Amino acid sequence: MTTRFSSAASALLICGALLTHCTGGQESSAAEEQAPKKNGIAATTTSPAETTAQPAQVDAKAALKSISPAIPIYAGARYRDDLTRRDSVMIRNQYGPTAEVYTLATDDSFPQVYHYYTTYLAQFRAFPAQSPYPAPQTWRTLEVQLNQAMQDPFIPGDMLKPGDKQVTLQVAETEAEPKTVIRYVVTPKPIASAEVQSPKPAAAANAFDRE
């Protein structure tokens, strides 16, 4: 009996030693062994709701060219949605609820932008002759009713039809960046001559000048 008991006890001790050696002397569980690793992609994944919440980007150039491909657009200017939203309130109060505005901005100086537009418009006989560079004064601006100015071109080509949507160009020098703001005001009928001249220097107190 003693021999059988000793053999059984020895077998149990050997099995215990083998189990301890396999687990490193620590208890093990299936939850620890099967725990998934951290997923770094999940932290940066955008939900469908966040994706649909992003506003659609406005293509101001395409919108203006759909009115007329002849409308000049300064190459160095970029559409600014924040400035457009701000200007929309002022423009609609001034020209009616159907008026639209596309506001572009550039860090190029006002004389550079002025020179581009006056040089481009000089190809139309309806645009009065202008100095190629603006006079040195504070808060310089340029305002042109393009439907009126872009008539009877010296060089045969596109012109802005008088009966189409009316587009008024407003260029303003600012105190800080961006240095120059360019607005295209679109209205269903011409703006009264008392409201816009071609071109028009504005006083420093004018809200159009200060950004």
C-alpha cells in the first residue's frame, strides 16, 4: 500500500511541476491570451456623420464663368468662404435679397491687382481710359460695373452682354493680410449709377475699404 501511495504522490508532484513550468508560475486565463491589440486606425477614423457635415466647397471661378467666360479673374486670388459669408449680409442689405457675392483675396499688393483689371478692361472701348497704376492714397479701391464696361472690344472676342446677370467688380486695399480683397457682386438688374461708378475712388471712412 505504501508503495502504491508513494507512486501516486510522485506522479502528482511531477504533473504539478510540469504545469508550473509551462505557465511561468502564474495563473493564466483565456481573456488575457486573446485580448486584442490597440487599433491606431480607429482613433483617426471619420464617422459618416462627420463627413456629411463638411460644407461643399464653392467654385467661385466656375460660377462666374457660367455667367460669362469673359469675366476677368485675378490669377493670384483665392476664394474665401469666410469673407463671402460676411460680405453677403452687407451686399443683400444694400442691393436686395437676391444679390450674390463671391469674395476672393490675395496677398498681392493693390497696385498689382489694379493694374491687371484696368489693363484687361482697357481692351473695351466702353471702359474709360485709366492710369495703369493707382494714385498713392490711403485705402485705395476700384469699383466697375462690368456689364457696362465690357462693351465694344478693340479686339474681337467675348464681351459681357448687357441683358445678362449684372456683375459689379469691387477691389479693395486692406490694412492687414490679405492685402487685397476682390468681390464680384451679382445682381439680377443693373445697380443704379448713383450707387456705382466706373471706376470709383472711395474715402477712408467707407466701410467697403476697411476689412
